[in-house]
Amino acid sequence: MNNNISIFNRQDGQTSLTIDPKVIASGFANDGQDVPAAGQFPSLTSTNNYINFCLTVPNLPVTNGKQITTGSCNPSPIGVLPSFSKMPSTKFVFPPNGGSLSAGDPFTIALAVRNPGQALQFTNIQESFLAAPQQLDGQGFVQGYYAVVIDQLVDLFQTTPTDPKNFVFWRAIFNQAVNNGMVTVDVTTGLPSGTYRITSMVYAMNHQPVFSPIEQHGFFGDAAYVSSSLRFPFVIFS
């Protein structure tokens, strides 16, 4: 994009129904098959930044800020990508991988974070879901938040995939200061006896998974496998 565009034109561009030629990505007209490679598929192409892409799936509603469980088409662009040196990353501090928890006891998840934005924040998930492009803060970090989810497993050796529709805990971490490189979330009711996978996710403000500037990079999230069991009092028999 031409950085010499005036502030007025930048603002006006968000209400205009005509695409500005300055933001046309000419590379989108290339299907990537200049040098074909085995197993590689041609890309869709567009000369207008796919502004009417959702017309290609007339059977689906436009996402339009809503969480539509039956499927939809989202017309919002991906948005601003951070530099590769400012990609986020997370690591569980507690509970540790392989750790054991007391069934039913409250505990606090501690998540170490790398390259967080200046403020952890998200938009109205009922009205603004995927409704705006990814944005960066003044330091070039993705504006967004973290979330943790806990899935129950059959055991630690389970190899069948879990059902994403079923989970025992999900919590967003936002409006919270990053203290000593960590954020926390309380699991106030603890977990029943069993085996669990705890995972972390990094989202942009409008709830989309963070987009990166490069294909090959380390995993932004983390996973810890833990067990929860009843603790019986230690009794000495005489």
C-alpha cells in the first residue's frame, strides 16, 4: 500500500464501495503454476482482491459478525500481518505436562506468553465475530487475546481425535496485565477424576486465529497432558 495516502483518504476508504487500485494485490491473479510441482494445486485467482468471493457460494449466508454453526462465508480480509520477529508464542507453566491434579480442587492455569500485544482484548463475540481484519498495536504486535481449553481423554495414550464440539472448559484471557511474562486463568471447580489435554490458543481481537507472515514457524499454542484423581487421607493403622 502507498503510505502517502492521506489520513482523509484512509478513512474514506473504509466507507467507499469502490476498491482503490492502490490496494489491489496483483499477485492474487497468479495461480502459482508458473513452475508446476508434483502434488501442488493451482490457487484461486482474483483481480479485485476477492471482494465478491461470497457470491461463489450462494447457498451460504454471509458471516456478518455472527457465529453461524451451520456454515457461512466471511467477506472480511485477513488484515495486517506482524513481522516474523513479533509472532506470538505460549507455554504452560502450570499445570506442567504430565502433572497430576486433585479431583474437584480449584487450580490456576499459568501461561507464559511471548510477544503479547500492549493490551489483551477482544470484541463482542455475539456481534463482531470475524467482522474485522487482524490489527497490530503501536509496537507491531497482534492485538488480541489468549484462550485455554480443556478436553477430556480416555487415557494419556488415546490416539483417536477428540470431538471439537465437546470440551469440559474454555476460557478467554483478556483485559489482564501480563505479569512477568505470564497470564493466568482460574479453574474454579477443578476437574473430575480423569485424564485431560489442556491447550492454549492465540487469537486476534475479532476471534480469528492469529495469521502469521510466513508459512513455516513454530506452534503459537501449547499443550499439556494431565491427570486428575481423588486424594485419600493418609491413615496410620495401629
